[in-house]
Amino acid sequence: MATLGFLITLEIAARRYCGVPGPMTNQAKEVIFAPKPGPLYGGLALMTVVLPWRQRFIAAGAAIGIDVVFVLVRWAVDAQVADGHFFGNGALWVMLGYGVIAVTRRTGGERVLLLKGVGLGLLLVAARKTGDTWLLITAKTRPAVLDPYVATADHALGNPSWLMGRIVGATGPIGTHLLGWVYAQLAVAAIVVALYQLRNVAVERRFPRHHLVRTFLVIGLLGPGIYMIFPVVGPVFAYGPGASGTGGVHWAVANLWPHTPPPLHTPHPVPYDGITPRNCMPSLHTAWATAIFIHSRKGPRILRFAGTFWLIATLCATLGFGYHYGVDLVAGVVFSLTIEAGMRSLDRGWDRSGIQLVAYGATVFTALVVSYRYLPMEMAEHPWVFGPLLILAMTSVVYGYVRTTRQWEPKAVPARQPEPLPEPV
């Protein structure tokens, strides 16, 4: 009910502030019309974790068959397809179909399990639509951005986005295409880790108590709320090629990225266009990549390696493409660990250690954001003080999370040794 209420609220906000349909309307359209790029088949894959293998193949085959029919019909009527994306309707139809089957053909625990699987798949799909709507709302309702504050504070870390931008540019098309692919396929990496965590659901007939999808969705739900408080567009837009509005208006403060760090001067809000999302503070790509890294730690070696690679590559891409400042990444790591700690505490039951960890992470995150807004000049003028302090603050949250969660792990109890039999007299 809470999720439905949130989606309805966002639908109303999108129509009121942006004059466009919201996530519920856009998702309903994709039952018939060509879908926009999104994790429709990823949602289907998550749903099938509740099904035996035979039904998984049937579901996948049905989805592909439905998509083939849709493509042939669109080709026959010469229908236009946005972004050249043809497939996805079939996956949505199959998820909705299993929802109907759960209500009409299943009972008891089987119905509940199947509905949970359908809900999990549809939530992943709805999350993409919700995120798109959130970003549009930030652009329409926040005409001024705070990039000069963040860019000034970023001097404390040595302007890493400018440095990484030059490094990525020097790697040529190979490095650019690799990092671009990693950055764009973050949801795919999350689905792979989630499928590993949920691999035994069909056998055990229950979901694990905590898994990546829950943390992923909460990060996407809460993060845009921070965007509304601290609107930032990123170096490539505020100090680089920038976004061009109607009439060819160039909205960048200056064309400096990535070769010339911005000069130091007292920051102030600057106007920006009504199209570019204000989605930098915190870096949710960093937060999601951090969550993937955490949840891949208990997987096989190849999954642990992939989780590490995705985190490092995502950090390089967010900086190297000019999408984020260094201080965004610091805040993103703290944000992710705090939410992950909260989700784990909610699952295992709140105790003193969980409350302390979440409260400490929230305090550090708040202190970071407040310092970026009200102490940027001091941070820039004393980088050898504030730079290490920023890294120390982030590291303290990482250390607190690792130490606390290790205490939550079940301890192995040694088997009781049988008492020796008395020797015969």
C-alpha cells in the first residue's frame, strides 16, 4: 500500500509540475506500445526465481514469442519505435499473467510466494519509471543549481573529476566505451548478483531475509529526495560542454572541464535549464555500485571479482565522464552503507549496535552535505585539512559497518565431544 501511495503521489506531481504522464501511466502504456529501454526482462528474470526450471523456460519462451508478435505487427503497420527499442512487452505481459494466475489458480503459501515474485519483478520495472519521473521533477522544480558550492568544496580532494576526465580522454575510444558500458549496465550487474542470492527460492519456497534488490530500491527511493534539497547537475554540464537550451543558450558557468579546474571564488546558486536532471548529490551510481560490491562478497570468486570490478569501473566512469564531483562519491558511499545497515537492522531486529551504526552514518552524511553547502571556501582554502577529514569520515563509516556486521554474523559453535566411556574394571 505504501508503494502504491508513493506511485500515485508521483503520478500527480509529474502531471502538476511537469505536465507529463507519471510512472504508472507510462508503465501502463507499455502493455501495448513499444517500451522504452529498461529492465523488463530483468524484472521477468527476478520473478522466475519462484518458479521451477520447466516453468522458467516456458515463461521466457512465452515472453519472447509475444515480443515477436508485437514486432511483426509494428513492422506491418510501420509504427515508429522510440530509441529503436522493440522488445519488452512480452516480459511485462508474462509478469502480469503470472499475477493473474497467482490470484485465480493458486492458494495459500503458493499464492503468496508467486505474488511476491511478481511484485519483485514489477517493482524493479516500476523503479526505472519512478526514477525517470523523479529526475524530470528535479529539473522542472529546481531552476537554480548549487554546482559552484560543490566544485569549490571539491578542491579539498584535488578536483578528481578533472583529473579522471583527462585520464579517460587519454585512453581513447577503448577506455571510453568500456566505462560507458559499465556505467549504463549497472542494473544488469545488480540483477546478476540478485539472481545468485535468490537462486534457492524455488526450492526453499521462501525468499532470503535480506537481498540486494531491497537495498537497491530503497536507495533509488530516498536518493532523489536529496536531489530536491541539494540540486547539482555535474561538472560536464556546469563547467563543460553543458546543456544547450532553446535558442542555443549555453547554460554552463564556464567551459573548463576537464582541462582547467574552476577558479576559487565565493560560490552562489546559478540558473540552469529545465531539462537536465539535478542528480549528483549524492552519487546514486556510486551508492548502487557499493551495494553490489557488498552483496557480492559472499558469492563465488568470479562474482566477488565482478563486484569489485564494477565498483572501481563505476567510480572511474562517474568521475571520468564528468557526471559527478569527488565529494559526490564520498557522500554516495556513506549513503549506501547507511541504508544497507538500516535494511539489515530492519530484517534482524533493531538493537543497540544497529541503531548506533545507522545514526552514525546518517550523522556523517548530514555533516558532509552541510559542509559542502556552508563551508566550501574553507574546504578549498585548507585542502590538506579537509581532504583527509573527508576520507577519514567516509572510512570511519566503512569501518563501523564492517565491524558491526561481522558481529551480526552467526558464530560457529564447536561440536560437543562425546565423553569417553569408563574403562571396564
